[in-house]
Amino acid sequence: MQPLQCTECGARVLVQKNSWEHTSVQWDDTARAHCREIGTTGDGRPGTPRKECAALTASITRAVEAGAVPVRDPGPVPTPVVVH
Ligand SMILES: [Zn+2]
């Protein structure tokens, strides 16, 4: 995992991109305290804290596209089959 800072709320989390579809994000208390979305109740009911931050998700996507966060298993890669 590697540290990544949310460009919106400044929360520092650890990110591991297992594949294009699967991202692991590890929050600590400091990051949760920074984030505007994590920790707030998503639908107004107590006991259902939000587990995602849209700004952070966007930050991760940008970091991956920029190559700052490597994708461990980037497959399936559409490699053309060439028959000689
Ligand atoms: Zn956030």
C-alpha cells in the first residue's frame, strides 16, 4: 500500500490498487478526522457511517491514470493475437 492524499479534503490514506476494479483503501483516525465525507452518516440514520469519499475516489483515479499508483494486476490486457 502507498500513501495518497485526497486533493479535496486532505485526508491521507493508504491505497493499494489490486486491479482496475478493486481498490483497497486504509483509513486511520487522522484521515477520518480530515475527511468531510467519511464518518458522516450517509442517509441520516445513526450507526451507518459512510465508507467512501467521492473526492478521494476521484483522487485515486487521477493518481492511477498518472501512474502514481501502480495497478498490481492490470489485466485483462487486450493484446491482439498475431498469427505468423
Ligand atoms: Zn474525503
